[in-house]
Amino acid sequence: MTEFTIGRLSAFAGANNETVRFYEKIGLMASPARTAGGRRVYDGSAARRLRFIRRARGLGFSIDDIRSLLGLGGAAATCEAVHERARRHRDDIRAKINDLKRLDRRLTAIIDNCRRTPTPDCALIETLTRD
């Protein structure tokens, strides 16, 4: 059985020690066994779980989503339920992308209308302060 200190575990999953402690505090990760000296000792399943959490966070899943994906607080998540949650998350991301594209077009139009003069009269400021 492979054992990890918190430092090795963090490096393995691309996290930092504070993140590991936070995930323990909020219940995403179980509290590890401790040595006689009080040092945390993690096993391979903790390492895989942390890597899963970090990758899911990297994809933008919320803590609550991850909790559901891990089956915490209830029955184990089915593949169908995981698929549905991932699809909804993707749809949310697409909506945010569309919002960002709309913002980009508006800001581009405002920037394009800027006269770039050395005077305090600025179309950009006027646009942002107009009713």
C-alpha cells in the first residue's frame, strides 16, 4: 500500500496543502490516519480522490457538483446522473460563453467609437455614464 504525506499527496494531485485541508474540512475528503507524531498519512484512494476533485474543479464543477458526483450524502451517483450533471454544466458554460461574446461585441463597439484624443472628453466614459 502506498502512503502519502500531505506534501506528496498535494504534489501528486497538483494541489497545495491548504487545499487538501480545506477539502477535509468540508467533507470532500475523509480525515486521514495520523502517525504517532500527528502527521497525516494518506493512502492511494485519497490520492485518486484528490486528483478527481482537482480535475473536476479544473472543469469548473462546483463543490456541490463534486459532492454529488462522488455520491456524498446519498447513494452512489449513477452514470446516467453523472451524464446529466455534466451536460447541464456544459450548457451553463455555453451560456456563459455566449454572454461573454455579447459583452465582447458591446465593448468592442464602445472602444471603436473612442476618438483617442488627448482631451478629457471621452466617448467611452460618456457611454458608460449615460442613462
